[in-house]
Amino acid sequence: MNLSRVECAGPLAYGCGTTDGSGQTMTAPVRFCLKWALENMSKETYVVFNMDMRDRLKEFCLRLLAAPACASKAEAFELLSLTLIEVENEFSGIAFDPAFPRDDGRMYPPRDDAHRSVPGRDDLHRYRSQGHNTYFSESGAILIVDLNKVVLLDKAGHNARSITL
């Protein structure tokens, strides 16, 4: 599945990996499609069994590492977001809230307002979260580092390169 081209229907059809009739693929920010999906997601919680946050984080990392490498920052961001939401829906026991609260015990994808620049690194995007930073490279690599500089996840991009800080 090519995550950089989201196939959408209904209200998402405009600009999300569909064509405009001329055969040209319209591209819109992946964030639009993700935002719509999250806002319209059922409030039901799908729980196989409850796991503590440490075990959910481990499951999230395993799934993310097992996924194919991404080719762009947008694709990597989408992969991380959808994988995290999937794991939390299955194992947290906490209903998804599209407002992304910080205190309900559930892990959420990076928020737009958490984006920070990386001085001297135009190729990197950093998102500050509670207890860690998540970095995305333009080539699709993902790096999650805790506040003590311990690497929690290192996933290479499509070019087989990891992020080095």
C-alpha cells in the first residue's frame, strides 16, 4: 500500500489521490485526509484487552518497524499516526478523542502545534510531545528520542538511511 497516495471517497474525494478527469492526480495534504478520518471516526473503543502504556508503546514500535519504509515526510507522518491510532484502539481501553487531549491516558499522534524547527537541518521536522521528540526526514525516516536522548525508535526511510542528529 502506498501511503503517500490516500484513496478517498465521498467528502474526501477532492484532492486526495483521485483524478480530476484529465488523468492528473490531484494532491492535497495528507493531513486533510487524516484529520477528516479522525474527526469522523467512531467514538467506540475496540479493545482486545487492556495493555499498560509501556506495552502499547512496544506494540506500536514493533508494527511501525515492520511496515515498509516510507518515501517522504508526509508518508512517514501518516504511517506513524495511523499505526498509533490502530494500536491505541485495540489495546488502550480509552475512546479516541479527536481533540487529542494530553491527559486521558491514551497516546495520540503528533499535533500540528507541536512542530518545531531543527536548527541547521532543513531536511528534518521535529514534533515535541510529552516526554519525547519525534523527528521525520524528507526521505521518510522516523526517529523518536526521549528527553534523556535515549532512542526509542529508529526507522530508516526509503533510501535505507536513518536520521542522525
